[in-house]
Amino acid sequence: MLLLDKVEATRDRVAMETAKYQFFRAIDTAWAAQVIVNECRRRGMPDWLGRELQAILDARPHDSLIHYLMGEVPFVAGEALAVKAANILLGLRCLGRPRAESEETTVVIRALARLAGRCPLTLDRRMGRAFPITLRTLMIAAHSTCLSSPAAVQIIAFGMLAFSTVSRSGEVLALTLADVVKLERGYEIVVRWTKTRDRPMLKMVPDVGTGRDSPAWWLARHICNLQGPGPLWRSHRADGRSLNSSRERLQEKQLSRGDLMADVQEAFGSENSGHSFRRGAAVHHVTTGTQMTILQALGGWNSRESVLHYCEEAVRLSQSSYERAWRDASFGVTL
């Protein structure tokens, strides 16, 4: 109950993940992780995956968080594993028991996420359960954000950019300030790493709407908060205050994926993750009548079949698409 009371503001997913982790910590976690590795091997996990997990276990014999995430590798997609880690770290902070994060821990969590994405037992879960964010949710967050908080401005700019360019969270997170070019209207970004293409891809961050409705407006405000060259998205001090209450300057080092997930969930709701913007943008374009060839170009999909498959699952997970279909079917009748 204490845990649920402490994390009420972050909703139940954070509480659930943190409670499961706290229960896991009560046992011999290294022993439990070894049992998990052995069981996965018995179930037919490839030798290379077993060796990778065993190497991580040997390198981090006393790290209960890493041991817990190892147990999740065969059962969740890579993106979902990163979300789990971010939820647990946020829950521990809410409990007043923050975990000291190191660059080494971040690297190990990313390695586990990559293993989860390649595990044959989870190939059918590669899409994860990132729910599509709606444009309305994005705009509500944009209009309620304190412009005096660099961290709050940053996460809105991230969401606006990812949504308007139909980009994967990893592609957006990898951007540097040198990848952004100011145009007469809007910005041009160079996506140097993509999941499906070997060469860089140019995208435009549009200057549409006015003020807080414009993705380019938010990106401009965010760039003004950056000190010197470097990554476009930067870490900020977790001082226990909300994003809107924070006045700390952004640091020079890269924003971690874990902190990105925590910021996304605080700003837009705990049902969302970094990939919610691409999915939400896909649903928005499909339900507003954008041609598939145009959507394919915007999102950088290699084929029409891949964009159709992606949109099919995204629409099924979209509450807004069901609401729109129901409203159209009711012919204006108030139920």
C-alpha cells in the first residue's frame, strides 16, 4: 500500500513493476538469475543468447536490477524491457530509495534490451505494447507545460518532433545539434541511423500552427536551452521535483533511454513510451486519410506491405480510432 500511495501520480504500471522488483530483491537474486538462464536453455534458447546472459550475470553478480531484467529477456520486446527499467527506477525514486545510476548500468540495460529484441522466443512480440498517443494528448501536454523548465520544454519538443516526422524514438534520441538545420520555415533534420535503411534520411520538422501548436516552435525553444554543441537531447538532474517545477539547466551528456521513458510517462501519461509517438502519428495519418505512399515516405518504411502491417497493429491499439468509428456509426445519436 505504501508503494501504491507513493506512486499514485505515476499510475499503476510504475507501482506494479516496482513492487515485482522489490519482491524479487527479497530472494537470492544471483541464484534466481542463474535458474532463469538454465531454464531458458532447457526451453531451447540459442547457445549464443545463453552465453550473453551468463556473461552479464558473471560481470554483475550483485546487481539485483540487472538480474530482474535478465529474467524478462525471453518474454518481452526490447522496447518493453527499457520501459520496465525506467518504470522501476522512477518507482524507486518515488519511494525515496533512488538507485545510483552509472553509465555502465545504462550500457548493460541497453544490451539486455537488444538481446530481448533478438530472442527467438519473443520474435512475435517485437512490436511491443506501445500504445499510440493521440494528437489531442500531445497538444494538452504542450499547452500545460511550463516554459521556464528546460527539461519540460525538451520532452515536449521530443514528442512533437517524433510525432510530426513519424520517427522511431531511437532515431530521434540519436540526433545531435549538428543534425539540425534551420530553414526559412521549420527545421531540417538528418536521421543518420535508421532501422531499415543504410544511408541517412532527411526529414522536416514543420512550422505549422502557431506558438505551442507548432513542432518547429518547440524545437526552437529547446535549442535555445542548450549550452554548446553535442547531443540534441540532454540529461537533467533528478532532484525529486516534477518536470514543470524543475529549473535546472540541461547537462552536456546524452539523455539516457531510461530517463527519456520516465520523462515521457510524466509528461504524457504512464501508458505511453518513446515509441508511442510514431504509432500515434501512423494512426493519425491513417484515420485522417493520408495516402499510404505518402505515409511510407514520411515514416521511412521500405515497402507498402511493411507500413500496412505496422498501421494495422497500431490502429488496433488506438482508443481514438475506435471512438471515431463508433461516433461515425452512431450518426449523431447521443447514447
